Amino acid sequence: MSIANYAMTHKRVIHFFLVFTILGGILAFPKLGKKEDAPFVIKEAALVTRYPGASAAEVEELVTEVIERKIQATRGYDWMKSESSAGQSYIKIAFFESIPKEEFNQIWDELRRKVEDVQAELPPGCFPTLINDDFGDVFGIYYALTADEGFEYSELEEYAEVIRRELVPISEVSKVELFGTQPKVINVEISQEKLVNAGVNPDMILEAIQAQNKLIETGKIVMENQQIRVDAPGTFQSIQEIENLIITGTGGNQFRLGDLVDVSKGYQDPPVTKMRMNGKRAVGIGVSTRSGGNSVLMGELVDEKLDQIEALLPIGIELEGIYFENEIAVEANMDFIINLILAIVIVIVIILFAMGVRSSILIGSSLLFSILGALIFMLILNIELHRTSLAAIIVALGMLVDNAIVVTDNATINM
């Protein structure tokens, strides 16, 4: 092959890679995941176990130490801190920071299995251990569903639950949670006078309710090749069933519970959490983007679905936006594009006076090719566009300009 043919082939290969870089970078940009902040994992978990009626010393000995011994064998365990108070055990477990975040789904799984195994060793009357390992979850979109005074709080919760169910199946959505909801309870209002006359004390009522409100294994009937399950539900299905519960007094007399107390549905009072928006009762709706997802696309899909839902909401129930990560991500991406264009223009204009037209175009275009090439690799490596990655690219622009000037200057001198 002659030198001229080799040079021509070499030039064509370079042109091909330049065109590929431009087209690949332009096509990669809209496909990259876009978020406001980089995803992160808080490598700690909190375990809370309630043991009503127990002293701090009993909680320490019978609950906290038992759980601690079990979970210390969890892979990646670093340190643990526990607090035992009257009726409650709190354990905080931390894992080594060097563990990659990709492994934590398996670690949380292992932790939950160990905690589940130790439940059989806890004393009677001890509630199941609650595990919180999602401190790092970030909700990118927040809405508040508000209701006028004419609506019951239960109606507001029902509409919020309908919205949650409609948003969960969206492809870019990771999870949807409701905030500010009140725990539902059954209120049993006791008349001390009635109980005294009937020879019944509150402990008898509590014992009777707990004894009745249980799931029991009733067995099955097997006949030749047929098997029939026997179902005898013991749990209460309505307020009327609670009212019809028979209570036996100290003298052997039996009374209907509804004749001694008032039973009604309600919400926990005082409430654990309460939410208001512009002075109205509200339920918060938080929506998070899936891992590697595009918050901009997620916001568009959520808005489209909510437009359909809002048309069906009654007058007086309104959906109000609080925070939108997708809009912030769009703004950040537009700032990035503007910064890139300004950087190229400024470099070309300044170097035009110092090194000439050819060098200024060469250095300016090198910035464009480098950034577009980086976008291609970001798509391949599943790196999202967010504050951290955009900041890194903008900082890299300065280094690229410096290197390009040095290389171009050396090449010009040698030529």
C-alpha cells in the first residue's frame, strides 16, 4: 500500500469515528437516565421491637441481646448500637462503607431472614421486629391531595389510595407511598357505671376480644379423591360482630358487649402524623424513579396519568403539586447544554486571536467530540445525568481545553 493510499484510508477511519461520535452522543443524550441527585445507599438499618409492659432490664435481656447475637453474623457487619427502654428495643446496625451498593439488596435480604428466624426466640407478648433499611430512598415527585371540610377523612384516604394504585404500574416508577395517613382503630368507650353493675372489669373485655379475634387452623375433610377445607373464621368482620360478643361477668351472668360499651370505627388519637396543605386536610403522595430510570420521562408519564385521574375527582378534592424532580432535571440538563455551547464558543473566540482560525476550530471541536464521546460511554456503563456527573463533565471541560491547547501548540511548532 502506498503512502498516499494509507493516508487516505487513515483519514477515512478518523472521519468515520468523528461522525460516529457526533451521532452516537446526540442519540445517547435523550436515552441517559436523568435525575436531580446521584442515587446513594445509606448502609445502616434500624430494628424496632415492642415488648409492652416489660421493664428496660427485661427488654435488654429478653429481646435486645437475643436479636443482637443473631444479626452480628450478617455479612458486612461493622458496628451496632442498641437502646433498651421500658416496652421497646431499638437496634441500629451499620455495614462497612467499602461494600458496593449493588450488594445491599442481598445484604438486606440476609438481615431480614436472620431477624425472622429469631422471632421464635422472643418472649410471648413481644411484637414482631420492624426493620427500616430504606433511609436512602428519595421521592422525586410530591403531590398533596386535599379535601374541603364537607368530605370525611376516610374519603380523602380512599381517593389517595386509588391514585397510588394507578401510578404504581407506570414503567419508570419505582414506588409510590402515601404520607400523613392516620392509623385506623376500633374505639371501645367504656362506661364504668355499667361495668360495675354487670360485675365486669376492663381486663375481661380485653381478654374476650383477644381470645375471639384469632385466626385458627380448622383442618380439612378428605373424602376419597376430594379434599374440602373447613373454614371457621374467628376474626371480627364488622362492628356488629364486636358488639355481639358475649362477656361473662364475675357472677356468671352473660352480657352482650354492645350493651356495656360503645364500639365505633375511628382513627388513632392523638394522630402520629398529620398533613395540611394551604390550611386544608391533606394526604401526601410521593413518587420515586426506578434505579437507572429517567425522572424527566417519569414526570411526563405521571402527569399524563394524573390528568386522567383529576378529571374524575369530585369537586372539593384537589391534587396540588409540591415538588417536581423532573422539572429540576430538565433545567439542569439545559444548563449543561448551554454551558457546553458557551465553552466551545468562548474557546474558539479567545484562541482565534492567540493561535489562529485553524487552531481555534480544532480545539473547540475537540471539546465537542470529547463530551459527546463521554455520553456514549455513560450510556454503555449505565451512568445517569445528575448533579454529580454534570459537575464532573463541566470541570473536565477546563482540563480538556488546557490539554487541547498544549497538544495543538506542540503540533504547530513541529509542523
